[in-house]
Amino acid sequence: MSHYMTALAMQQKGIKPATKIVLYWIADHHNSETNACFPSLSTLADECEMSKRAVQDRIECLAQIGLIKKIERSRTNGSQTSNGYSLNLTKQPWQNLPPPLAESASPPVQNLPPHNLVSNNHVNITKKNMAIFDDLWNIYPKKVGKGTARKALAKAMAKAPIDQIQLSLALFVRAWGSQDKKFMPHLSTWLNGERWDDELQEQSLQDMTSDQQMQAILGNYSTDRKMIQ
């Protein structure tokens, strides 16, 4: 499962909900290491709770608008097997940003901007980070160690894109569901453990009806999306 690709899939605009569900599940099968993505039509139909024909129609739609490219695959005996898919999802602005400086790195003195500019930028970044933290804190059910969690977020943002952290945390909270909060890790523990890279066993979308899937993926995602904007 690729949380990164499913996050990008959910951020695509201008497509119908059912089509977005198909895109979500295709992205869920993307292997970020090998770039392979070849779920069978039967698998997609089962996961999306749609007929194979309905899934095919939505795949054709996704291919026409350029979000995916179908790649025909065949076995060694020449018979056709499940298609592969190349994903062409819109990249988010943070992907084009330069990597953050390591904490120990010190820029050359001669390249420093004027003192007042440095000061203003520092204030703006701090305010933005505080707003991001407040969003994370508000959705996290276990309100323990707020100051420690704020420091942990500052360190985490130097290791991973904030979009990835925010979405993974929202998925983690959703996956935790109604389990006892006393066993839930502190937010600082989650951040310090780089848990945004965890393979989550969410409350299975496959066990939901198509209507519940749509609400979970699209409805709940619209709430989670507030953290990413």
C-alpha cells in the first residue's frame, strides 16, 4: 500500500466520487520501490464493490483524462493477464521545494539576507507551523504532552513533507476508531517514531458498502483535508 499515492489520488479535482474510489484503489496497489501497479479487474471490483464493467468504465474515464495510463501485460505463453497502470497524479507544491537544511547546517554568513527579512520570515514560518500543529492536536484524541508534541512536529517536518504527516496521522486516528485511548501512543511518540511511514491496518474499506466507502474516503477526507490546505 502506498499512502503517498493514495493521498495524491484523493487530492485530484474534477472527477466523480465513484471514479475517485477506483483511482484510490488503483493507487493503493502502487509499489513505490518498483513503480509496479497491476491490480486485477476482479480485485478492483471487489475492493470498490462495483461490477467489473463499472470499474472498466471508470478506468477508461481516468485514462481519457490522463490520470492513469493502461499498460497491457501478457504471460510467457502469450495469453493476456491483468493490465498494469502508470499513475500520472498532480504533484503537490511541497514536492518542488528544496530539502530542508539539517539542524546542524549553518548557511554561509555572506549569503544571509538582511536582518529584518530573516526576522520576518522566521515569524511567518513559526505562525504557519503553530497553525499546522493546532490542526493536528485538534484531531488527535489523546491530549497528552502538548509541548513535547509541538517540538516533535518541528523535528518531523525536517524529515517528511507535512502533507504526508498530516494525512497519515488522520488515517491513523481513523484506523484507531473506538479502541481504548489509554493504549494510544502520545502524539509526540507517534511523531518521534516516524509513524507516518507505517503500514496501517485501517478499519477496512473492503468491509464497507460502496456508500460507506464513499463517505469514508470522500466525506471524512474532506474533513482531513482541512489540515492539508
